[in-house]
Amino acid sequence: KDKARDRKHHNIEFMQKSFEDLAQLPECDFLYCFHSLHFAGQATYDSVWKVITNSIVPDGILAISIFGEQDEMVLRNEAIGISEPEITDKLHGFNICSFNNNKLNASNSIHNFEVIAKKKSDL
């Protein structure tokens, strides 16, 4: 984050805000949301999805990583998990370019989805 600011990239905006306070985002061509949305409160989860997807302009890209239903933290009710059909439904206005369903069973059960999707321009 600081390196991008140091290089004077004026087209990059960083935000640090709680999900409960997130009512809108600026329009963007690219939004990166890595291992954070699953920690939004259940009451704000769906509205945050809408804020994120609505902020992306047509042909813009969303790169997101979110816990799946089998993740250890989800099973312990410490985070929100989502199923594959749920995530594809939430991205109905996008073309999915890359979809990884990552499952690792070691001492801790890790399950997440990594998705890159392009917003459809014909909406």
C-alpha cells in the first residue's frame, strides 16, 4: 500500500473501513478483496456484496477470495462461508474467468474459493 502511494499512482485508492460502515465504494475497474468479506457480520454480508459488485464498472474485474462452507473457521462459527452455487449466484452479472475451489485438510481444515470475474458490459 505505501509503495503504491510513494510512486504517486493516482489511480489507486485504498480504503480502511469496517464493513458495517461501508455504504458505497467509488466506481472502479478493478477491485481486490482477499480473505476479508467472510469476516463481515451476517447482518451486513449481503449488502456488502451488493456494494462491491455495484462499484465495478462494465468490463471491470473483481478478484475475490472467500471461505467455503468446509473451512475450519466457518465450522466454528467464526466466519461466514459460502457454497459454490451461492458464489456463482452472487456473481450473476459477471463472467467468471477463473474459479479455484481450494481444499486442504491438514491439522486445520482450509476451504476457500478464489475467483476472478469480469463484469458483463451488456447489463
